[in-house]
Amino acid sequence: MITHHLLPEAAFNALAEGGGDQAAIQLLHHAQLSKHLMLLQAIAGASAGTDRGSAAFRAGFELLARIQATDPGAGAWLLGLPHLGGWAHDCLIRLDQGSPTDLGYFACLAAAAAIRVGVPFELDVPVRHGRIRLPGLGSLLVAAPSAWTGLCCDGEQVTAGDHFAADRRLLAPDDGLAGAPQEWSGTPAIRAVADGLAWNVLLETGDSYLDRYTLPISTGLSPAELQRWRNHLRSAWDVLVRYHRWAAEPMVAGISVIVPLTPHSDTDLVSATTPAAFGAIATSWPPDQVTLAETLVHEFQHVKLCGLLDMVPLLESGGEKVYAPWRQDPRPVGGLLQGVYAHLGIMRFWLAQQHAETGQDDVLRAQASLARWGAAIGPAVRTLQETGCLTQAGLRFVRLLGARAGDEASGAVPDEAREIAGEAALDHWLTWQIRHVATDAAEVADLADAYRRGERFPAGAQPRTWLQEETRKVDSAMRTRLLNMRYLAAARYRELCADGALPLSEPDRLLIARRSGEAVRAYRALIADCADPQPDAWIGLALALHQLPASPLQATFATRLALLFDVHLCLGGRVDPLDLAGWLT
Amino acid sequence: MTSQQQDLKTLIPDLRNIPLDRLAELGSSALAQSIALYRERLRENGITLSSFQARILLTQPDPD
């Protein structure tokens, strides 16, 4: 009789609060081992063919069974590899689509596990780009220009075809020490140790089943680049262990592979995870160790949630797309849940990091980041609760998450950091509304007619709105960058402001200089005097109004900006935006 | 950790102690149901990334 993995309530609660100790992560990891066995069983059902790939899969399957019997730990090592997860998911999807599958890769996986512990075998394995890939260990260059070759291990010696023979122990990940055969390219292994806590992680640059993160994997790292990654990860580990032990300790059990990504531009920082590869985090080169540490915390949150979602459904399918304060696009409910959970981790990161920083700008960055994401989580949690898509477990998870965020957010953040974070968040929300909120044209026309006739705003009028990918084009990237630069790159921000050569419109320049009253007048004139729609100026006007003392107009601009814009457009422009906003308020 | 009564039963069958070559013998059991359920999820959702975070590094670029 089969039992199911159990998840203690305490572990569920700890995960919901953004944490989870090593024992909790081990529970997620163990469930992944079973999931991978499930996937292997499903693939086995489709591998009865007489082709070479099917035969190699069956041989690998038989080898893994022997490994499990001989050395259960080695079997678990293989089943825990994110490489296996990536391959098995792709394989199943391709089987369902009736597409060709790479069944032979499983022989490579099983061979890697056998070589690692000295279990004898004799297999045919695929050769790709002249190499036999041994996931989790490295790859072997073979001379024969063949798609397949024989790979054997007698328990001590590994031979490949007629050309290669070496002690199996030399076919190991590259820990920076010399001694491997020249045909062998070990996967870079990084061991980071801080305050007695060790983290062993592979830097995977060659496996096609971990090349799955939209951006390309960084292949062919030079020795210098590799050393930079080693140093960077060790420095980030120091930060995590010293100030964020709540995240570092479980990361030891949960993250075994880092996949370096190549971004489109050197100025982009991109990171990603996938539920198909539990235990792997992909990231492009981060500028400093604190940013890398934050990225690891962020992505580890996603890894944990993916593991939990495999075990416990938190969401029903369906639901409308919604606003996520960290994304430019409307997000499905599942995407918002992932984002909220990641940002709870980020918030906890900055909560501690603010006390670790000593430089004034670094402290500001930490405090403003804490203020920004701390303020974002509560509303996002309410959005999740209102979608009707959460299961009972999901409702409980989100309630615990929200409560933890509320507790953490209650700490004092200096006014300056709070104000900078608030303005960046408001800019994001306003820009998102203008970009994505569509309004009912007939109802907007009725309102415009009422305004034209000098009537009062119809009591209770709530024109219908919905979301679209791009309702209006917004081009305020420079203003947005500067608002974020105030806390993310304060020195650069001061430098740009000081040299006065910012490529901004005059109203934007006044806004950035916090000459708020003048900025309001300038935006107002720009909108009223121009017959063409000015979505960027409407956002700027809303931002400038929020720099002034509180007034009822602020709420109208913050919550009904798309409607204001559309009614104004329907009136043919050349109407004072503040007069119209007053009418709508 | 809390008592057994408070454990959540999950969707994943615990296969860790079942030898790989005996999994097939469980073919028509709860394992088959779990596999079918998981494949159904894959068919519905595909394998989307659980996260894809893209940020512009504000310290390096010139704004112009």
C-alpha cells in the first residue's frame, strides 16, 4: 500500500511565513525524489520501443535500480538532481505531444550516479557535440564522431569506447584542483563556508535541460570568469550566513545548482527558477555580493513555494489577471502568489540588511527597499484573498504570510526612505493603470457629456473597467528610472542631478527637483494646452500632486487615473485636468 | 514538529522506499492516479517559469 508524503502543520506554517528550516526543506526535497520517481515510471511506460534511446533508457532504469539496492544515498543523489527534473518534465511533455524524446539522456544520468559510487555498468550513451554528459559531474570529450558510444565502469575504472580510460574518481566536479584527465571537463563545484556553515553548489553551464530560463545559459566561462563566480558566490554566502541565517541554513538543503545566465544587455540583472528543476537557481552576473545575496533569497522563495505547490494545492485554476506591485504586466493569480511570497523573503532580507550596512547610501537602499516591499505585500495579499481562487490551504497560507509581513512592516523606517519608496511605488501603480486599465467608451462619453453640460458628477457612476496588455503607450522610463535610482543608486542619482543634463521634460525636471507646485502647474499646462493625449504627463501630474500636502484630489488621481485620462480625451483635450479631477472627486 | 493528526496529507505518494523495479507492479494503484493527476497539471499549465525577474542595473548605465 502506498502512503503519501506528509507535511507537518508546523512546517507548513513556517513556510507560509517565508521561512522553513532545514528539516522543512528536506521534506520538500524528499517529495521531489518521489515526484521524480513518478515521472520516471510514467516515462518507463512509454519506453518499450526498439530504438536506441528506449533501450538506453531501460538500461539506465535497470542501473538505477541496482544503485538503489547497493547505495540508497547514491540513488537519492541522482533523483534529487535538478537536471533529472528538467529532463523528465521535458520528456513527459514531448511524449504527450507525440514529439521525439531524448530517452538516452537517462542512461547518462544513471551512469553519473554509478561512477560516483563505483557501481559497475556497461551502457550505450548518447554523444552530443562530441561529449558524453554525466549530469552532476561534468562531461567527457570523446574522439569517435558517433552519436552513441559505449561507456563502462568496472567499479574502479571508467572506459569510453576504445579511446578513454581513467579512474572513476577523477571524473568528478571541478573543485578548482588539478588532476583530471584532459578529456574531462568537471562541472565547476563551489564550496562556500562561513561561520562554520558550508554550502556546496554546482555552477552548471553545459546541461541542455537546465538551459530553460528564457535567456541563454552562459557557456564557455573562462577560468577568470569562473573564479569571479566562485568569489562572488562565496562573498554572497558570507552576507547570508552573517545576517540572514534564517535563509542560509535551509538553502544548504534546498539549492544545489546555480545556472549563470547571459542577459541581453550588461545592464540587465535577470534571475529565474522553474518548478521543473527544484534546487536550481538561474541568475545573470549581479553587480555586488549584497545584490547576489538578495537574489538568492528571492529565488529560493520561489523554489520553496514550487516544492510546496507540488505537495499541497494552494490555488484553484482560473481567475482574472491582477496588479502585482513588482511587475509591469497584469499577472495571473498563481504569478501573484509567487511574487508575494518572494517579496516576503525580500522584505525579511532588507529588514536585517539595513542593520548590516554602514554607508549612508547603502542604509538608504536597505530601508527604502524594506519600506517599498513591506507596504506592497498587504494589499497584494488582500488581492489574492479576493480572487476566490485560493483553496482552504491557500487561504491559510496567505493569511499566515500576510500576518508575518504585517509584523515585519510595523518596524520604523525613517521618513526619507518611506517617502522615496512611496513615490517609486506610486509611479509604478499609476503607470500600470495607464498602461493596462481600459474603460467603457460609452460610459466615458456619457460622463464627458455631463461635464460639458455643467452637470454634477452622476452619483454612484462607476464606469466599467477591464485589463488589457497595452491600453495606452507610456514613455516615462527615464523619470521612473530616476525615481528608483534615488534609493537604488543614490550616488549616481546625485551625480546626474548635479550635472543638470538630465534628458527630461521641463515638468519632469521640476518633479525630480521636488519643486512640486511648479511641477503641478507645468504638467497642468502641458495637458490643457495640448490636443494630443499626454499619458506621461498625467502620471507626472499625479506624482507632483502627491508631493504636496494631502488633498481629496490625490485619491482621485491614485485610483481613477485611467478614467480621468479617457474622459479628458473624450472632451477633446484642452480642459484643465485639475478641474476635471475635482468634478470626478 | 506537531503531532501526526496535524500533518497535511499531500498529493505526492511516498515512493522512496519502493525499489525502482517494483514501481511497475503498482501500476494500477494510487501511483497511477498520482501520475495521471500530475500529467494533467503539466498538460494544463505547461512548465512556465515560477519566476523571471528582470531588473535594470541603475549604477552602470548612463541615462542618455
